[in-house]
Amino acid sequence: MEPVVAVLGSANADLVVDVVSRPGPGETVLGSDVRVLPGGKGANTAVAAARLGGRVIFIGAVGDDGHGELLRRSLTMNGVDIGKVRTVERPTGAAFITVTGDGENAIVVSPGANAALRPQDVDLSGAAVLAASLEVPVAVVEHAVAAAVAAGVRVVLNLSPVTSLGAATLAGLDPLIVNQHEAEALGPLLELGVRSAVVTLGAEGAEVITPAGTTRVAAPRVAPVDTTGAGDAFAGALARRLAVGDDLVEAAGYACRVAAVSVTRPGAQPSYPSADEL
């Protein structure tokens, strides 16, 4: 039977505007028409893993509104099990994104319903890998990691945004995923107590860090259109490949290819490739 990836994290509506340049303090710039797309680090990770052929369960929360319906529909259409998605009274989370011509973005996130996620919402029954991210309460993430470790479920955590985690939580991560800027802020990653780490380097690929040493993994060269959600594509692909038995370096190489494809298309979830496209 296909191994299950349980994904815990945020579900947001992405409100995207293309701009020539991002505004500075006190500055107003004109942009394109607004595009409303399904997003959120957790939901993105779930869709990325599912589009690669994985069995994926998403654990999250949305509001009883149009944005919540948009996210439920996107998750379901992409093959994600939404039986663990709770509808709450707060509005669905939203991300306000500006994208410049070089594909780079700037994002403000309003958590909304994501902040209402509870430890009792976590159910890892049958999971081989837990892929978690922040933008949801830290207490829920720490509870989920502890439950995963106790059940022998491998834990992949994308520590974005960077948040302080307890020693027991850090000790369960295999791997911790951060980007190069987050890695610089955190210092030597294995000294945090994690079992392994992956540093994403954008167009330069990734570094896999284990007690045995550091391995550099290259990414394909592409012309970026929109980098929104590329890190989530990487995390979902990594979790998917770890679930089917790849070692961490193999999984990271695969994830680099998935992320590279994603940046050649607009949006987050709509940009993620299927396994056949690779």
C-alpha cells in the first residue's frame, strides 16, 4: 500500500498582485488585477506531495467562507484527504503577495483560522512521514512532533517563519528544512539538536547536513516566473520521497527538480508538477 504523508500547517488564500517594484515606506505603486489562488505553507506542501502520486492527509483549519471553499476544493481536486480539515468561526487565512518581474515576491500573512488549530486536531493514524510547517500555533506543532516520534513517524519540519522550539521537538526533526537566510540566523544547524537538516539555496539547489557531513545538491537551471510556494513544493516533494524510501540526499535532489519546475509557472499550488512532468 502507498505510504501516507500527513501534512500539518496553514491553509491560506493567496491574493497576488504583479508590480514593477515593491513599494517602500510611505510609497504607493500600481499593480495588476488581483489573482486569488489557493495557498498556505501547509496546504501547498500537501498539494505538492499529492500531485507527485502520494497518499496525503492534510491537518488544518479554514473559515466558513469563500476562501475556505476555494482551499477545500483545491486540496480535494489534487487528491488530498481533507477529512482532518476543521471549519472554524474565524476567517480563512490570507496571504497578500506582491510579485515583481524577476519572479521574486514579498508576502504578508494574516493567519485567521490557522490560529485556531488545536493539538486535539492532530491525528497521525497510518502516516509514514509527518511534514509540518509554522503559520499555525507552535504548541500544535510541538504536540504533533511528539506524537510522531512516539509512533515512529519520520518528521520533516519547514521552520518558516523561524520560531523558537523546545529541545525535545528539535531532537525529533529528520530533517529540519530552512532557507539560507534562516540558516545563517540559526547558526550551526546540527548544534540545535536536530537529527539532520536541509538548507534550500534557491537556484543553487540545497545542502543536506547530517552527522556524516554536508552534501550539495544541484538544481536545474530555469527562467523563473514566480517563486511563490517554491519552498513548499520542495518540502512536499522531499516528504513524498522519504515516505517511499529514498535517502535524504536522493529525496533532496528530487525536491530540487520539483521546486525548479514550480518557479517557471505563476502561483503556488497551480504551479506544482506531477511525477510524469519530471
